Amino acid sequence: MDFKMKKVKVGMIVEGKAIVVTDESVYLDLETFAEGVIHKKGLVLGDIESCKEVVKVGDVIRAKINKINNEDQQILLSRIELLREEKVGAVKNLANKNERIKAFVKGASPAGLNLTYNGVDMFMPTSLIDIENINPEDFKGKTITCKVVESDHKRIIASRKVVLQEDLRVSKSEELKELKVGQILKGTVSRITKFGAFVSIGFNDGLVHISQISHHRVNNVNDVLKEGDEVEVQIVKIEKNRIGLSMKTLLKTPWQIFSENNKVGDKVTGTIKRKIGTGMFIELDKDVVGMLNSKDFSWDPRENLAGEVEVGDTLELQILSLDPEARRMALSKKHLDYNPWNDVSFKVGEEVSGVVEELQSRGALVKIQGVKAFLPISEIQEERVSQMSDVLKLGEVVNGVVLEIDKRQWKMKISLKQLVEAKSRKEFEEYLKTEEKVQKQTLGDLFADKLKEFK
């Protein structure tokens, strides 16, 4: 049988079978000119009491040649470097396994954290420590859960952020299953945009659209909210992973607040916002606008309120109707004023008495029971009147008869002439009746004696 002796040199990796195991050393058959020996401190990475704890006779052991002693015919071996490489390789391999590990933070700097896991050094850049901005020094001396995300021949990179992101996704998903439309929650404003504000309601963020912040128009979200504000919100929509929130659904509308403080019949003050053909829009509170119809301007149909006021002017009005749900309100100015025509009870043909208040070219205005009646120049007397002052004087009391009356239009026409004519006609009719009676009595008297003689 031919036996070929293996050639060995320092630095070579060799395998040998354990032929002798003592407390302090392990002797290996390397099939070369000398036996290999591994002392206790070169056998394992940690501390042991005896080599017998880890090796028994017959075990095949892989080691590296550190020294060859030709004189003593002994080859000194060590497993330390190989074991370290195995450890590093095992840790590096974690990058492909997506496993979580617990590593100790032995150092920290602005650049990141220096970690150790199973005796293997790793590095965690500051950007991979947390989801939010943190101070790396706060983690020094702590054990943290992380994952190996990258490795090369120079270093191993770990990330705690990826673990937090995974946990957050799970928490978000579980929380989202429990959320329902209509729920009222407390949250914190986490981010403001031009179209609304994102509010953190736990693990999830919801959007309060700019239109859902207030019942009043919001032009700039920053005018109302700022990051860190605690707010109460209601869930109004859930679509996939998007949550729609509202603040205004929890607030009373301007109309509700107004209706709590005002009722039909109350006197209110408002500002003219806009004039239209049929009336005016009056703002009584912010975003509370009522309608003042032209028919409610004044009791006097001749009064043109719209022509006397401008947008921005204030008016005192009375509430006629109020519907906060429909956001409608009817207002009136005339109902705050006294309507003298309500007390007028004249009828056409009735005799009236009044005081001359104004002389005009075509007639006169006569005040009767607080209202003004028109006396046409043609209705003063039978004779033609050239100048009103020739027949009437201011303050003079006159008697006439009602020719026309329209209380809604504040119109009444009287006639002095027709009253005189009516009285004359009445007197004449009474005269005729008297004459007729006299005539009847005279004929009877004349024939009375004759009738007696005849009998």
C-alpha cells in the first residue's frame, strides 16, 4: 500500500481526526509528518473548562495552521479565525432570510449605531434607526430589535426602521378593521397641506379636507390649524386604506346657533349683502343670510327702499319665518313700522271729515284718521277751480264722501262736490216727500165734507 504524505504550510486550512483529547488540548491526525495540536484557547470563541466539552476522539475537525515546529514535529492549529468567519457568514446570510434579531448597541455617533450580534459587529445608519427623527445617543447601551438588510466584505448593515415599518403596517391594518363611518375620535394634526390637514387617530392618519374643517369658508388651512393641535373628528368615509375625516360635522351650523338665539318675531340687525329685483339678501350673522322681499320693505307701496340704501348698509328688521335646516329666513322691515291704514274702516260712499295738509296743482291731500286722502281739483265744487288756494286753505277742516279706497295701495279718493250734491239731493227728496204728503192730506180734507153729504 502506498502512503503519500500531505504537504502543509502556515495559513493552510486542514482537516484532521481527533486522536487524543485532554482538558487543555486536542491532537489531530493530519496525515502528514507531524500531529496537529489545538490548544483550548484556539478551539472555541468563548471560554471553556476542558476541550472534552466540545470534542471527542474520532471527531473530524477543520482548523488553520498557525505555526509549524519541525524540531518538535508539531503543527500548531487554531479554529478561532474559521469560527469567526462562520459567524460573520451566518449573520451576513440573515440579509437573505428576513429574520429579526436582537442586537446590542455598543456605540453611537451622529452617523449611526455600532452594534454587536453573536460577537459580530454591525452598523446601523441614523436614517435606518427610526421612522421619525431621533438622537442616536438615546440608544447607546440598549438592546434593539432589527434586521440585517445589507452586507459586503467591509461591513454588515442593520435596520430598526424596517421592523418598525412592518409593525406599523400590521397595526394599521388591524386598527383599520375596527374603524367605522360615523365614529367620533380624538386626534392630533400631523401634517398640513393646501387642501386640508392630516390627523393621526392612532396608527392611521385620516384627511380632514379643507371643506370639512368648518361651516365657514376656509381659504388657508394654516389660519385655522397647526401641526400638533388636538382635534375632535368624525369618520365620514373609508375607501380602501384612505380615511376621510370631518371636524364640521361635530360643530353646530351658523344657522343652528342663530336659531338658538333668535326666533320668529324678534327684531334683528343685518347688513345688505346683495340687491336683486325682488328684494335684498341680508346677512345677520356670519354665513347666515335672510331674504327681505320687496313686498316687506314698507307698508307704503310708494316707498322705494332699494333706491334709498346701498350694499353694506345696515337695517333693523323683523324675522317673519326661520328654517335653520333648510337655511331659509324671511325678513321684514315694514312689520316694525306702524301701518295707519290698518285702522281705516271707511267704505265707498261714506261721509268723512279731515284736515287739508297739502295743496297741489291737481288737488289736495286731506288727512283723515291718520291717513292721507286725495281730493281732486275737479271734486271740490261744481264751479271750475283755477287756483287751489282760492277755495282751500292749509289746516282747513273739510267734509267729503269716499269715492275710492284701496288699503293695500294706501289710496283713497274723496269728493267735496259729491257730498254737497248728495246732501242737496237728499234734501230735495225729503222735500218731495213732504209735498206729496201735504197734497194727499189736502185732497182728503176737501172731499171729506162732500162724502158726508153724499152719505
